Amino acid sequence: MARINTNPASLIAQRNLSSNTNSLNSTLERLSTGLRINRGKDDPAGLIASENLRAEKSALSAAIGNAERTDQLVNIAEGGLQELSNLLTEVRALVTSSANTAGLSIEERQANQLQIDSILQTIDRLADATNFQGVKLLNGNLDFTANAIASGVSDYRINAAKLSKGGNVSVQALITTSAQQGSLFLSTGTSLNLAGGTQGLFTIEVAGQFGSRELSFASGTTRQTIVDAINTYTDVTGVSASLFNSSTSAGLRLNSTNYGSDGFVSVRVVNAANIQGAGVGVYRAIGTNANAPDSSQQTLFTSQAAKNATRDPGQDLVATINGVAATTKGRTARINTDFLDVEITFNAVTATRTNGLSSVNAFTITGGGADFQLASRVDIAGKVALGIQSVSTRNLGNSSVGLLSGLAAGKEFNVVDGDLVKAGKVVDEAIRQVSALRGRLGAFQKNTVGATIRNLGVSFENSSAAESVIRDADFASETAALTRGQILAQAAQNSLGLANSQPQSALQLLRG
């Protein structure tokens, strides 16, 4: 049967040719672009996954750049702090040299003061001039700001805090165990009674955190005289004395100058000199009341046990800050978490409360600090906040020992006629603060920035590999598909030619 109006064979050949041509074109597109997915119809699900991976790669690349820039910022800050440390070391040597007053003329001490003044000015210039792309790093611009500071807080430091936009963080402390000084009570009577003074001198060794001193007293020595003698060597021993009176005894109270486990008081009787009096001896403090002697914890001066030291250590406070158990030392508590790193020093009244828990709304962090985006996703978890305190001479030191600016000419710690002992303590505290800041920045650079760069690099590699698996073309399979498509297209073309020639047979009928 021959038909000319409709040629089904030709239609079939045309359809197959069109299909083969489209398939061949798709293969050519994949080979020319190197991508398996060029548009949504190629693989809708794969396109969604690959686009998400592309966006993640872009964010990871930006985060790596942020981390590398942060590393450079810390390098610049470290450079300034290193030079500042060298200057403080030089100041410490000048203070020590100037303390040799018998060996130095007034002109030499004045020359030392000129050097110190110059160094102090240089420190202030360094604090103001160290910058990264116009942002000053060491003048306090990157420090946190706080308000509503509680009266029970004598000092605080905010090392890091993550703040939401326009938000603040309230820092609350709960002291569960008070800080204590080492404390002993000496019951001596109104004045020493040494059995008529025939047994020699009453001799005790008083020791503390810094050292020890042996002191001797004659019969009739008053309590106040003993107190004055012990306090003469407070800087040597780390022990201070005061008068003590109770309903049952009269004597002295010896306290370590420092609070916490580092501070202690020790008393050893070298020669009791047959001291007379009811209950004269060494008493420990009552466990629940550090201000009263414990009559059950008595060591008589005349007993053999008194020849061994009676020692009482201090006690670190125990506290939580915003519900997190704090590491403590003396009256200072600190927490270091991913969201908050603060250090609080409480005053003696607050830190030593013994009547139950002491809750303190320490302060509220309202802003400031340096925010670094070190993750690919922009949220509070991916942000790292760091506080860099001012290292100017007006900020180095503390309220207890004094400020570094106090070493300038005419100030209380100058090396010409000032208090050189306190000057040395001020410089030591400044060195400690700068070293602590350098250590904190170093830890941040090594453990946070460095680790972040390495981790982001691995994530970028894995994301790239995942995208490649989903989106990239397999050239081996696509080349095979190309050859197959070419053969099928040629076959379809030949088939179409044959199908189109079949209607010619109808002419044979007309020719008879």
C-alpha cells in the first residue's frame, strides 16, 4: 500500500532525528562547558544542591580572607606590645638602679628620671600610634565598655564578649564560699610576763608568703610594741598584725596581706622564755568566723608543739559568673567561655562575707570590643569578639599598687625622691599586664585564628569536591555519548531519506 498524503515512516524518522540531535547538542554543551548541569532541566535537585555549595564556597573564601586579615591585625598589635615590653624592662632596670641611693648621686638619679620620662612618653605614643588600616589597636578603642558597676567590684577586665546588635550582657556573680586571708591569733596578755625576766627573751618566727623574720621581746613588752615590730617587716614577710581583744583573751591578730591559697601565716616559737599567763598561745580562727579565735584550736607557747610552726593558709573564694563555675584566685574570679571571658576582683567586704551567699550584679557590658567574622555563616556563633585594653601609662597598673604614670617626674613614684619600693611594684604589675595581653593575643592568633584558617581551608576543599561530583561533567562518559549521538543522528538522517523516497513508488502506478 502506498500513501502520499501521510508518510508515517518519515514522521518516525523525523522524531528520532530530532531526539538524537537534541541529545547530541546536550552532550556537546556539557563537553564545551565542562559542566553536567548547565540549566535547571538538566538536574533540578542537583542544581539546587550545587548552587548551595557554590554559595558556601564563596562564603568560605571570604571567611578565609577575614581570618588572614585578622592574623595580620594581631601581628601588628603584637609588634607594638613587644616593643612596649622592652621599654618596661628598661624602666624596671632604671628603678632598680635608682634604688641604690648611697651609690648614686642626685644628678645620676635625675638622669635616670629623664630616661623614665622619655620612655613613658614613648609608651603613650606607641599606644596611640599602633594601628591597622586606620584603626588604633592599643589605645582602648577596641576595649569593651561597661556601666552599672557594682560597689562590691574593685576591679574588672572584659577580655571577650559576644553582643548582639544593639544588645548588652549583664554579668552576675554568685559567691558561694568567701575568700579569706591566712589568720592566726596570739594570746599574750596585756604585756609579756616572762617569769620575772629570768628566762631570756621571748622569741618567735613569723613567716608568710614573701619570707620570714625572727623577732625577740623582753618581759613587759606591750602588745602594741609587738604589733609595731611585726608590721615593720610586713613587706618582707607578707604578714600584718593588729591588736585583738575578746571577752576571754587579749592579744594580736596576724593576717596574710594577700587573700587566697597563696597567702598564709606561720608562727613558730623559738624560745618560750617560760611565758606566764592563762591560755597564752597560738589560736586558729573559727571555721565559720574568721574574726574570732577557736579555743579548741590552741597551741600553748610553752608546749613542745609550739616549736613546730603553726600555719594557717588563706582561702580562695568560690563563685559562679552567669551560671558558669569560675576559676578563682584570692578575691578574683574568672570565666572563659565562647560567649563571655571576664575577670572580676571583689573588694574585701564582698569577698569575705560569711553569712550566706553573696549575689553581685557586677556590671553590664554595653558595647565595644573587636568583632571578627571567622565563619562562613553570619551569626553570633560565627563571630569572635576580643577586647584589647589600653596600654597607655594611665591604664597600666591598678588601683592597689598605683599607675605607671605615677613614675613621671614630680609624681609619687619618681626615682629621685619618690617611693621606689612601690615604683618597682607598679612596673612589675605593668609588665604582668602587658605579658598577659600578649599571651592572650598569642593564644587567640594560634588557637583561634590559625585553627580557623586551617579548618576553613579543609571545608573549602570538601565543598569544592562535593560540587564537582554533582555539577562537573564526566568527560569519558560524555565522549562516549558524543560518539553514540553522532552515529544515531547519521542513522536517523539516512532513515529519513529512505522514508521520504518511499512515496515515489506511487508514480509507478500512474505510469502503468
